[in-house]
Amino acid sequence: MKNTAKWIWFAEQCGAGNSEMVKIYERYGSINAIYLADYNSYIENDVSERLAEKLSDKSLSAACSIIKYCEDNRVGILTYACDEYPRSLRSIKDPPAVLYYLGKLPDLNKNLCIATVGTRKMSEYGMRSAYKIAYEIASSGAIIVSGMALGIDSVAASAALKAGGSTVAVLGSGIDIIYPKEHKKLYRAIAQSGVIITEYPPATEPHSFNFPMRNRIISGLSQGTVVIDAAEKSGALITSKTAILQGRDVYAVPSNIDSENSSGTNGLIRDGAQAVTCGYDIIKNYAYLFRDTINVQNLRIAEKRSDLDENALAYYGVRARGARPAFEGLSAKLERERAEALVQGKTRAMSPSSEKKDPDATKQGSASDARGDNSKEMLESLDDYERRIFEEMPLDKAVSADYFAANGENLSRAMFALTTLEIKGLVSSLPGALYIRK
């Protein structure tokens, strides 16, 4: 228990997505050595001053309270030092120090995991594609990983459950916070037949800046990520970019070029992602490597019954006609008008004061959010190079990686840093490989 408490302390002091965590652990060799070190020791081992100050606070009271909650509510805790900790996450730049989980934890070191992500405002085509592909993948014995979000994510999770397979839902909140609230039944079903995972301690609300961090776990757990029904600015594309940075495979389901949700997925295919139309297109790439856990014959049988089952979606509390508008607190009239506008394929302007922000929105918060809580949390998770690139970016214009190369930076390293900054919600990408601070 003491080591678990120290790991939770370490995770909370570092914050989500902090790439210093691995460096510190490797230099000290154990969590006990990290805990017993003092400020001067941290500085001597190249820990940033900000983090060194945080690590100098040795209180374990909050960590012990978290452990007590988890014990009382059958929530498991995996630390970076546990044998069961997913090796796939160990290989990413910024793995979580602690994972909380609810449900049956599969052997994530032996089973193939495929992330299935897409827009919350799904089309009929996207919904059917997500259900079919996830059903077939789950029937093969692979694990479907998603964020349990509205739209494509929840359809994929429902299909995996209906197929009798396993699914992992990675939250951007504490394990006790069901978000979105519409997915209470889905949450409970996954906790019973699959597993809910999060790096955030209990009672953590689903703030907008949690989701870029959450996405790196979705792609990091998975050998491949398939993107379905995603527009050019879809949050699912952030997950695909994270997957690319992590050296993972990226797949995309092609869409009609006239479809609103086609630009993101078709753009991925244009840029090198493999186009897929069924589960076999993905599973065939891993069947030999995971031959002990993958059954292609079962997948082929499942192809005959993988058509969309709207009754299954209804059973798990998932809306079968696209995501409900995420504007809680609107009057019934305004909410109905918004829904009708979406069905008709047009956007009806809403007064900003009348809308409640969805923390899992595509843009991960407004510019003011990014300068507030978002920038504070995300800036603390940057390494020194990423922070320097961010601080060198002009405040009033977009720049490319060439801007930094002209100032003596390594072009490839600058491109990597800019992509990381985008994933963490600090910059936005623009056409022409340009980036601008939020």
C-alpha cells in the first residue's frame, strides 16, 4: 500500500502527460528513492524547478484517501511498476504513472487492441461502418478501445459488447464520473464485461484539457487506430496524430467526398493511412503476430451478422441517430431547433450565452480556455524543448516548422514538438502545415 500511495503522490505531483515522469523514474530506479529525495537532489538530476518544488511536498494524505475510495468501490490501481501495466503504454513518451480501472482487466500485454474513434455527430453511414467493423474485430478476439464518447466511440463499444468481445473505455475524468451522462447503461455494461480505465483520480471532472491527454492513452494502448466518420477538425484526428507519433498503425474508413464527415478520414487516406472497409482489412495485419489470441475464422463467421443492430444500441443506451446536441441547459425549444437543424444538414447559430460547453468538444475549449486552465495544465506537462518552441511562437501569426529551422532548430524535432503542442491543445493547425497559438 505504501508504494501505491507513493505512486499516486508521484502521479499527482507530475500531472497527466508529463514526460519528465519516465526520466525521473529511470534516474532514481524506484518510487521509494524518488519519494525520499529532496529538492537539491531533484535539481541535480535535471528535474525542472517547478516539478522539484512539487515533489518536495511529501504528504501522502490525499493518496491514502484515493486508495481508501478505490478499496471501498472495487476500483483497481495499476502503477507504472506493476507487471500488469501495459507494455504498449511503457513505450510512449508520456505514459501515465497510475491507471485506475473498474471491471475485468484483460491481459493487455497479450491481446491485440484496436482503437475505434470518430465524430460525435455521426452519419448513418458512419454509424453502420463503426458497428460493422467493431463487431467483426471484437469477434476475432481483439479488444476494442475507445473513449466512450457520443457517436462513433459508443457505437463501437456497443458492437464489441454485442459480439461477446472485450472493450476498453478510456475516460477523461475520474473513474466515478460517467461522461457523457447519457452513457450510464453503457458504462455499467463495459464495467461488467470489459474495463473502464482512467489516469485521473476519483472525483476528477471532465475538463476540456483532460481529453487530449486521454487520447494518447487510447492510441497508446492500441496497435492500430481506425478513424471513422471524421471531419477535418474532428477530435478523432488528434487521436490519429497521437497514434502516428507513437509509431502506431492508422486506418480510415473512406467516405463520400460530398459528406460533411469525409474530409478528415479521406484526408488521412490521402496522407498514407490504410483504407479499410471491414474488420478483416485490419485484423489480417496482426493475425500472425497475435496468433494465440486472434481467430480469423470467427471473424469471417461474424461478417454474416455484423450489420447494425439498433436494438443493441438501444439496450446499451446509445442513440442510434447521431449524437444528441451537447448543449445541456438550453430551453426545450432551442434544443429542439438545434436538433432539427442538424438533421437538415445546416447549422443554426446559437447565442454563446445560451450554450453550455461540452468539455469533450472537438476544439477542446475556446481560446480563452486555452489561456486559462488549459494552458496552465498543459504547459506544466511540456518538456523544456516543447515549452521553448511554444514560447518562441508569435502571438499574432501562424508559422510552420521552417520558421524554427530558420532560427537554428532541427526541422524534424520542431515538427514533432508542434504536433505535440497541437495534441495538448495549445496550438491549432491550419492549412499549409501552419500552426498558431490559441
